[in-house]
Amino acid sequence: MSNVKKAAILGASGYTGAETIRLLLGHPNVKIVALTGHSNAGREISEIYPNLLGRNLPSIISWDEVDWSEIDVAFACLPHGASQETIAAIRSQVPTIIDLSADFRLADPALYEKTYGRPHNYPALLKSAVYGLTEFARDNLTGAALVACPGCYPTCSLLSLLPGIKAGLFKPSSIIIDAKSGITGAGRKISDRLIYSELTDGAHAYGVGNHRHAPEIDQMLTRVTGNDDIRVSFTPHLIPMNRGMITTIYVDLAKGFDLEFVQKTYKKAYENEPFIIVSESVPETRHFKASNRFGLGLFKDRVEHRIILIGVIDNLTKGSAGQAVQNYNLTQGWDETLGLMGSAAFP
Amino acid sequence: MSNVKKAAILGASGYTGAETIRLLLGHPNVKIVALTGHSNAGREISEIYPNLLGRNLPSIISWDEVDWSEIDVAFACLPHGASQETIAAIRSQVPTIIDLSADFRLADPALYEKTYGRPHNYPALLKSAVYGLTEFARDNLTGAALVACPGCYPTCSLLSLLPGIKAGLFKPSSIIIDAKSGITGAGRKISDRLIYSELTDGAHAYGVGNHRHAPEIDQMLTRVTGNDDIRVSFTPHLIPMNRGMITTIYVDLAKGFDLEFVQKTYKKAYENEPFIIVSESVPETRHFKASNRFGLGLFKDRVEHRIILIGVIDNLTKGSAGQAVQNYNLTQGWDETLGLMGSAAFP
Amino acid sequence: MSNVKKAAILGASGYTGAETIRLLLGHPNVKIVALTGHSNAGREISEIYPNLLGRNLPSIISWDEVDWSEIDVAFACLPHGASQETIAAIRSQVPTIIDLSADFRLADPALYEKTYGRPHNYPALLKSAVYGLTEFARDNLTGAALVACPGCYPTCSLLSLLPGIKAGLFKPSSIIIDAKSGITGAGRKISDRLIYSELTDGAHAYGVGNHRHAPEIDQMLTRVTGNDDIRVSFTPHLIPMNRGMITTIYVDLAKGFDLEFVQKTYKKAYENEPFIIVSESVPETRHFKASNRFGLGLFKDRVEHRIILIGVIDNLTKGSAGQAVQNYNLTQGWDETLGLMGSAAFP
Amino acid sequence: MSNVKKAAILGASGYTGAETIRLLLGHPNVKIVALTGHSNAGREISEIYPNLLGRNLPSIISWDEVDWSEIDVAFACLPHGASQETIAAIRSQVPTIIDLSADFRLADPALYEKTYGRPHNYPALLKSAVYGLTEFARDNLTGAALVACPGCYPTCSLLSLLPGIKAGLFKPSSIIIDAKSGITGAGRKISDRLIYSELTDGAHAYGVGNHRHAPEIDQMLTRVTGNDDIRVSFTPHLIPMNRGMITTIYVDLAKGFDLEFVQKTYKKAYENEPFIIVSESVPETRHFKASNRFGLGLFKDRVEHRIILIGVIDNLTKGSAGQAVQNYNLTQGWDETLGLMGSAAFP
């Protein structure tokens, strides 16, 4: 079919790469024609992910072996730092680049340097990137050449907060985000911190007070409110499950508002969203596994004027590869649900 | 679309029911028009399986509230005993019935009674049922009115054994099947045996020496060899994972054969199978999750003349609902892969 | 030995009962002479907990079959409601009663009724109970006849908060407690909510805005500050591990204080505590499994003047049975570490 | 106390090292005075195992920094190959060496070389080692200078098989061992094969047909029967739990014997064993966690003349460090249960 777009997955052997492949295999308008890797170049992707056996996928090659002139879209699933270099190198040849790394999320090069401990090498390119929190970025996504997909924590936090923040329902200074992530969020690294026996049947916080996703959340809240001083509390935890993320958010209501009004506002804001479910009951990560949905519950706290927002996603899907595909659909002017409507398997 | 078949799922709230729903939601030729339940009648299926929210599914009703005259196919996901009663009651009105229970698997009423501790009430109906181990039943499936889908253990064991047994490569008296199942295999029962805290982080054998799936395995081996005395050793274990099954089978080679010949025989037998993967490496359950595939590895034992067959499936998919859909596709003369080609999510 | 005290465990077949048995089996001064149960009366405890096989434990009997005149101490591991009735019935005969239920934790009968939905039947007895948050109750524990052991969430939260609250370092109105518990915290109930397949590999909040442990936390904070208006935010989550609890607490510093001062205050407050570890690094639940320790980390938040307290316990040990034994040791004037110094097994 | 023996743990930072430390901390006659490590030299053991914090343990040092003249006993928890070198170097100074590695298990240097792919460098030393399958080695353990503790799979398999094999109840040629191990059995290695996300919620066989523990099982069976040709089938599986092991063993009865006689023989053989439980019901790994017990069930198979032996241990305790301590107790002529009677925590 001449309409089918040719895709390359950069960094195919990581978890976000594998999830992007899984989703694109079910996409009617996309064909995967290149998979790249560094240490895994020369191997078949099915050696690393046997679930992908028999899917007619290309072998993993080095990124500079790809004939970029034939690629319509590149999904960059690379570590930060590496991503900007590769994207800078191929951008003149590839009409659409969807970056799943952290390299183009923070618009301010100074903030990038402060957060990631190294200068950004392509500040102009950074400026051109669209921050692809899909539901709040549709206008900018059509025809975009470079999309920076948000981090998993920012996706879950911001989808929880934005309708209320935009409508002025919350006190921005009061936001506390307590997040819990499944262990795929740590990536496919060979490290003593990721050994099964030391992660199963236990839980812990990490990055306390200084996780790199916090400035990304601040940035977006600042953008929609114009309030330069927004700074959220943010504490992530690793819990023994593979996929899934909860953000439990505590926020004080602005004067004059109550939970009922908040709920009405959210239902209206999200009523036509294909992937957002605002529910009366408490959302559970297990029901969102391998799905592109975001689930949200809004609850009254026992402390007056405080409410609790509980957001849930699959960190690898809506928190990464799913949102990336959704963004790509929008860059092409397609139905944004293409390739993303499979039902999650549960249990 | 006039070609779309109307399906009812009987016993929708159990795990095989939920998995059948998940698969049929992605089936191009089937629409789910009725869900039945006993204690859950009157509820929405999404109250039990929130992953199914927003899928336009009917409410759960009692089986006698269904207008059976409009149903093209019933998938019976009922407990044994209950299944035969309901099927007997609706069979004159429903052209195709796919039974996922144990009620029509054993062709001999006496064996059924001995195995399940109660007489079979519909021996004539029993006789008419097609035993739907798909890859070995295609000739009988076309146009079948009642298909008995094999149990999960027999599916995994028989797909491992049959090509070799049919070709006379193994000594039938030597078969030992050591099986390991994920916990969804125990169903969605409210029981102190299924409490999370008593099943996680540990493992155990059960039904040692007398599991009900063993006679089903004997029956099929007897059928293909004509050898009345086949009786396998079979020991299942429950291990702390949700989905997945391994059957590790030890078998002595018949005189004159070696592993290489066995491998050649299997590769030939299964070369055109869309859901069977005969691999060099050891198959792992995690790569088959939510997929209709069966993975098989064939290995030389350290004891001469003995080989080891390692088969892997998802007990809820190829071991139950997936095989059921595959069988239904064949009763209708459709491509048997319809609705079954989604890639498993891993990790 | 004439010094050995005779213990009865009421409600032995629940998880707190089993943990109390495990700990007392290693206690030099205590011998278990009676185990009681309701539906399990007549059974051996080792039928339910095979790990207790061969330990010379008595059979489970009904509580009214016990010869209470020979009992020195009763550990009541009963459901709330049932606990007060049994305790009222046996108290004249049993010199020391350690209650692990919720029945004697809230000193105000009106608050008990509001929280548990039924009136307290023994308000005078309630008044006499010592609230056994050990490290803050030693003076009252010596010779106490009835000790109410705190809930697991209050134990972890209050040990985190009290040194700072007592020293006036925190703004009491700012306390937000986000808690995560292992699944044994839900008890050994036969319920569809506790099925393995629906709890593994996923997480969720529960009791949002109205969990019964919140008033217990308020009560103790109010007691030490004399501030009637303290009301904490408290949201518990269930995560897929057996034992363990984290309370992540966000609190604003009172004017003039900083993290360094807070750390100094805590180290001093807890310097001689045998079971409390104030550490520089983030505590993880897995390192506290089956131990009576409480681990605490104190961290600077990225929001100025806010700090994060991360407390960790084993919900069944320090959060229940361990603290109960520790309290009993103190009622007898013994070394409080007796029976509690076993090293946790990890991994 | 002058009677207290001074222990060094070689390779303290691995899982068997950590488990040995845990057990010795509760041992009345042993004090840990040295911990050695290679890459971890210079660190505190509590940095790696925070559960060991506050236990007055020495810092990890290099093995050549130890003053071996003051050491009474060395527990060698080193990788094979490294273990023999270190033991050879210190043996003249250390009266008792308990080796937990594989280096001294196979009495025949040629078999060692064939199995481990390298020659054994100390064949004379190999000859002097006592194979410490405790219950069948007591006579040789008293005063032994070098004890080779069996592998976890051989321990569980041989304790299951030996009473029957010694009494001639089984056909030695018929033995098939299907084993399942928790993931700590793979050790504390930094490897992509041990990443949490790729081991949780799934299972697989490994080392099919050629696992290194199989010759060790053959050797012991050969030793007690004098039958040179014994060669067992042995297939291990990794399942998603931390600790625990099951060996499911299929064996044909020798002529004239039945299950009842087998059970009687085992009960008699094991009646005075402090750590062996022969039970009517199926043993489960979870009830043996962190305990030095071995549980055994003996069952009739559905195939005539075949029986099924189901053995269960904790791979790190009875399968390694627990048996090592038990062996050490016997070398000293002490009660062999010293330090090993703690009750397992369950759930």
C-alpha cells in the first residue's frame, strides 16, 4: 500500500523500543523497516524479545547503517544524551521524529543542563520540538517534525492536574505528588539494583527531592498558568510489579470551589477523550496494563479544602510508546486511536 | 454488517469468560450480544473487569433471559456439570456451541462419571461433540455444532506429544508429564486457597496422582495410536505467576530413533502452523502471555534414549479462550487466525 | 522454669496470631499454652500454618474452653468488636491482656463509634487501656493490665512524626501521609478482593479520605501537642508484596528550622532505641521483613521549607505482633528486646 | 566466653554468604570476626544487606588481609574455582573449613574437570573432603577439616531418594527429577538474565540435559548402591519466587514393594531427624522459607508401580548455608540444631 509509512525504531532493544514495536505491529498505516541498536547490532530482536518471533521484523543494525532517505518516521527510544546526537544527525532526512527520551522535553537549555548535568548540544532544535502531552498538544502536533514525548511521571501527573489547574481550581503552591511505578520504569539495564531477588516482595522510594521528572512537571504547569513559581513536591517509589504507575496527588482547592465542581470540570474537559476514563471508583494499575488509557479518580480528603487526585497509566504505553504512537498519528492527521485500541489482558 | 455473527458468552465473569470477551472484541466477524452470569447477573462486566470499560458490552444477565433465537454462537465458560445442562437447553436454538468446560471432553460417559464423580446427563450429545485440539481436529471442526475445547494441561501436553506419538517415535508407556501452571488456572474462586498472601513467593504440586486432566491426555493418545493401555504420569504444580503453563515431558525414544529425527519430524509436522513455534532454545512462559501461540523445545536428556519435550502456552489463551476462538473460526470456514494475531506484551 | 509465663493467643489463625506465635516460640520467658479460634476450633494450627509443624503447640480451641485461671497473658488477635467482648469476659482472670485489635486504640467512645460504626460496649475498660506505641509509652506500660497496640499505619506514621512534632519542628496542619502496605495487611479473609490473580502485578489506593487509622493518628498527635485541630491527610495503598509498609510523609517545617536540625533532633530522640534506625539512605521494606525494626529517612524536599519523612516497618511485626511482644516485655519489667532480636532473612 | 569459635565468611556479599551470616548471628557458640570480598572489599556488609545493620559485623576485607591464625572456622561462599584456591591457601592455618561452593563435591578429579570445564588444582585435598549431606554423613563429619556442602538440587533430591535407594525399593535406572527453584538460586550476579522485569510472572527450564548438579546426584546414588551405572534425568526450572525449591521425582518401584512399605521405610529412616518432615500432605516451599527443614511427601502415581517423591527445601538454608552450619556443628561435636531452630516467617 502506498499510504503505508516506513518506520525506524532507534534503540529497539530497550523496553520502550519493544513496546513501540508491539504497538506498530498492529498499526494499519505503519510498517517497521529498521531497528537500530548499539551493543545489540547484528542480533535479531526476537533473541531479546522472543514474543516478537515470526513477525517479519528486520535485524538490529547500527543507526548509521540505516538508509535514512527511505524512512518516514523515526521513533527514538534512546538514552538521553545519545538521543539528541542521533536526531540531529538524521533530521534533515527524516520528515517526522518522535523522541521518547528526555532530550527535548525541557524547553530551556539552561534547565536541561541543570537537570541532566550536561549542556544541550542543539538548543535551536530543542526550541523547535513540540512537547507531546497529547491531549494538551493537538494543535501543535499536526505536521510537527520533532515531537518530545513526556516522561511517564509527568504524563500521569499532568493529565491529573491540568484541567483543574487551567480552570484555576487548585492552589498551585500546594501540589504534592506521591508516585509509584512498576519496575519496567527503570529500563532494561544490567545493574545490581535491578536484580529480581532484590526488587521482588518489597518497595522503596528513590530520587527523593530531586527526580528529573519534577522540573518537567513544573514547566508545563507554569506554561498553562503563566505562574513562574510553580514547584511541585514529587516523590517516586518503585514497587514490585512490571508495568503500571499511580500518581496520588494532594492539592488544596482554591477559594470557592468544592469537589463536585472539580468533578464536573474534569468530566467536561475529558468527555470526548478516547483514552481517558474519569471514574467514581479508585483506578487500579492492573486494569490499564498494555493499554493506552489514563484512569483518574477525584476524591475528597478528610482535611477540608484538600482533594486527592489518583491517576493511573501503564508507564510503557500511555507513559511512553503508546503516547508516542498517538502523537505520530496526529502529526499525520490520522485518527489518533490507530493501533491503540487493543483491550488490555486482565488478569 | 450482515456477515457479523452474534455471540453469547455463558459464564462471562470467570477468567476464561473474560479472556474470550477480550479476544472477540478484536475479532472482525463477531459481535458480543449477550453475557450471562449466575451470581453476577444484573451487574456490568466492567465492574468485575474494569479493563473492559467503555467497550459497549451488554450487561450480565441470567442465561434464561437471553433471546437464544438471535444467537449464532455460544461460548460456554461454565463450571463442569452446569455446562452440559445449559448446552442441552439451548442447543436446538444455537447453531454453534463452543464449550470451554470439561463436560464434553471425555467421549466415554463411564470415564466422565469416574473422573468427575457424577454421571453425564447427555451421553448422546457427548458423542456428537468434536474434541477441539485444533491442530489435530480441523477435518472435524468445519460445520461442527458442538466443540469441546481441551483442558489447558492436555492442550500443552498433547501438542508436545502428538507428532512424535503419531510417527511412532516414542515408547507410549514411558511418558511422564511434569506440569507447572500460573494461578489463573485455578479460576476466579473465592477460597482460602487462592488468597494472595498464601500463593505468592512459593510453589507446590497438587492433584498428585489423580488430576482430572490426565484421562483426557490418555484418551487422545489412545485415539491416535489405537493402543488401549496408554496411561501417562501427570503432576501439575501451581507457581506464583498469573498466566502461563509449562509441560516438561520425559519420554523414551522408540528403537532406532534419535533426537535429530524427532526434531525433523516435528518441524515438518508443524511447519505451516500459524500458532506453533518449534525453537532451538528453551521456551519461557513470559513470552507467550496473552498470545495464542504454543512454543516447543525438544532436547536430548543425559540419560540415553530419553528426550525432553518442553511445551509452553498461556493457559487462558491457547489453553482455553484462544483455542476456543480458533475452533470457532474453523467451524465457520474462516481463516483460523482471525482475532488471534495480537502480539503479546512483554515485559 | 517457674518464671515462664503462660500465654494464650486469641484468634490464632489470623496473620497477626500466627506472627505472635512465631515470635513467642523464640521467647525465653513465655510458653504458649492455649490457642483459640472460632471457625478453626478443633484443628491444629499447623494445618493452617505448616511452618509451625512440630513446635509442640496446643490445638485450637474455642475461647470458652480455655482455663483462664492458668493464663498469665492473653494476646488478643481478634477482629474489632469481637475483641472487646472477649477481653471483657476474661479480664478478671488474666493479669495482662495485650490487644492487637482496634477496640481499645481510640480513647474516646464517641470517636470509636463514629469510626467503627458501632458503640463501644466497655467505655470504662477503654479508659483503662494503655495505648502501646512502645517508644512513647514506656512509663505507662510497666504493670499495665490492658495494652492497646497501635494499628500498623499509625505505628509507622507516628514513629516518623512524633520526635519532630513534640519538638515543635513541623506545622501540624501540613501533614500528608501517603502509605503503602503489603497485602498481609488486609488479613486472612476469604474474599474476591484478596484473590492472588487480582492483586499480583498491580497496585491501588483504598479507603481514600476515610481510612479508620487516620483518627488514631490524629489522636496521638493531639495528645502530644495539646492541639485539638490536628487532622492529617492519609491515603493507604495496597501493593503486591506480602509484608512491609512505607509511610511517605510530607510536612512543612515550622519557622526557623531546617533539615539538619530535624535530623539532629531525631538522632538524639532515637539514639538509644533498640529497634529504630535513622539512616542517611532511603529505607526499603525488604530489609525489615520479619523484624521488629522501624527504619526512618529524613529528606529535604525540592519545595522550600518542606521535608519528607520516609518510615518503614514490617506491618505484621513492628506494626503488630512484634510491638505487642515488646509491650508485653515492658509490662513485666523485662528487657524489651526479649524474643525480638532475630535477624530478618533477606533476600 | 572462651568456648566461642571465631568464624570468617569468605565471599560474604553473595546470597549464601549473607544467609550464613544471618544464621551465625543467632548461633550461641560462634562469633563472626572476618568477612571477605573481592569487589566489595572496603565496604560494610550492611551497605549491601541493610537487614544486617547494627549487628556489630566487621567490614569486608580482602581474603589476604585476614589474620588466619586466629580463625577457627572458615565458611567459603565463593564461586567454584576461586574456592579451591583460597581454601588451599588457608587450610594449614584454619582447623575447620566448610565449603559451600562446588569445588569439593565431586570426588573424582576427572569428573570435576568434565563437569566444570577446568582441571581441579588440588586433587589430594579433594580426596580429603567430606561430602556433607548431613543426614548421611554424620560419621565422617566429626572432626572433619574440610566439608564440601552439597548443592541445593542434590540436597533436595538425595534426601528424597536415599532411604528408598539404600533399602533397594526403587529401580535406579528409572529416576527422573523435575526440579523448580526460586531465583536466589541463580546467585547475586549482575546479568541481563537476572533483571526483575524478565524473571517475574513467568517460568522456564534451564540447563536442560546438562546441569552441573546432575553428576553430583549420580555420584551419591552410586556410592550408596555400588551401582556404577546410575544416571538420573534432571531438569531444573526457575520460577518467580525468591527462596524455595521443589524436586518432583518419578521412580519405579522395585518388584515386590508398594507405597505403604515405602512410607514406612521413610518414616523409620527419618523418625529422629530434627529437620526432616515426612508428611501426608503435599509440602509447599512457602512453609520452609528461611528454615533448615526438608519436607517430603510420598505419593502413588496413576501409573502402576511408579511413585512420586516431592521434596521441598529453602535453597539458601537447608540447600546451602543452613546445612553448612549444621555440618559445622557436627564437626565440633555440638548439638547439630544449634543456631538453626528459628521458626520460618509465613506468610
